[in-house]
Amino acid sequence: MRLQLFSKYLILIVGLVVFSSCKEEKAIKRQEKVVVNFKKEGVLTIKKTDSDSIIKTLDIEIADNEYETQTGLMYRTKLKTNHGMLFIFPDEDFRSFYMKNTKIPLDIIYIDTNKTIVSVQKDAQPFDETSLPSDSPAKYVLEINSGLFDEWQIKVGDIIEFSKIN
């Protein structure tokens, strides 16, 4: 009798453990299904300041409201080489970004009111919540894939131009 009672409790406990672990696994899978796709909202050109020659032209998403600037490239699993995100702030000030919920490494380029690159944070690592500040006041911030700042030979002092697509 005791053995039979013990067996019932054991089966009940094992069943609860299996059921609860399956439930956690399903919840994790649901979270990973969040997909955010790139939406072209403008075109941005990076130019050499001394020669006005074009370094690179990118398709950009634009973040120009509080929700978009807080979310940025979070939850993205990829960013094409010719894509970036341009943050537009209402004023020029010292800026600081971090990589919370950002799954891809980025170069973060700070740009002043005159559209001149004033500083950069290279190789910002996924999920790192360390503050990545600008060295000078910035009105714009451009995020691109990590390594492209050096690969494209962009320098502090180079300039950007951009246009929005309606």
C-alpha cells in the first residue's frame, strides 16, 4: 500500500516537472519569434570633408520620436551592409547609447548640427548595457554594422547628407 501511494506521488511530481519545463520552453520560443524588418525611410550619404567625395550611400530607417529612439535596432537579428538607422534629436547635446536587447554589434557614429561626424563608438557589443557616450554634442546618431566605420575609412570630421522618403 505504501509503495503504491509512493509511486502515485512520484508520478505526479515527475509529471509536474515535465509539464512546467515544457511551459518554460514554449514561453522562450514565443519571445524569439519577435521579428523586426528594415523599413527604408530615407537615404544617407557619407562624404569626405576635404574632397566632398562620396564614401558610402545607405538606405536608412529614421528614429525621430521618443519610442523609436528608445527602441532603435533592438531585437534585430541582422542589418544589411548598405542599411543603417539615423536617430534625429530635437536639439544638439551630449548623447549616450547602450546595447540593451540589441542582438547585432554596431558602430555608433555621433554627428553634430552641421552634419559633421564628431565622435564614434566602434564595435558596440550585443546586450552590453555599458554607456557609450559621444565626445561632443550631437544632434544625429547613425548606427551601422560593426567594423564598417574602419572598413569604409570614415573619419571624425567627415560629413553626412540625408533625405527622407515620404
